Amino acid sequence: QVQVEESGGGLVQAGGSLQLSCVASGRPLREYGMGWYRRVPGKQRELVGSITSSGVIMYGESVKGRFTISRDNENSLSLQMKSLKPEDTAVYYCTVAGYWGQGTQVTVSS
């Protein structure tokens, strides 16, 4: 069993920045990739960014150049978000080894 917990969401004005954090626990996770996804009510979950166990990073098209993902250690993942737009408003989820957190709400006001 793996526990995944996100933090750092909140309300920010358009053009602002926010950093999300994810901490996972329960077993060694070095061999697994980690990722951030987001979901807007009524829409499918969307990839924000992911990093493989070997450090290969990929981003969703809508966040490229604005968001930066980093894996601080085998158990934690960060997401630095800059130049935020109202369309970035969503619940952001962290995932590792098939487990998901409860999500953290990010709201960007115009």
C-alpha cells in the first residue's frame, strides 16, 4: 500500500505562480515514475507532467514552458507553476506506482 498526499493548492491571480508538492510513503518507490495530472469537472483527466524512474520528463502541451516538474527524492515530487491562466483551474493529482492522492484544488482568477 502506498499513501500519496498532495499539498500547495490554492487561489492565485492570473499570471501568478504556485508550487505543488507530493509526498508518497509506504514502500520504496525508486523504481517507479511519478506524475501530476489534473481534472476539470466534466472533462477527462489530463497529463500535466511526469518523470520516469530514470529522470525522463514529459509535459502536457498546455503547460509546456510554464510548469516545471522535479523529483526531489524517491518519495517526493514538486510542480512549479508559473504564468498561471484561468484555464489551469483544476484539481491536481499526484500519482506513483498506480496509486493516486486525493488531489489539491488550484484556482486561477482572471
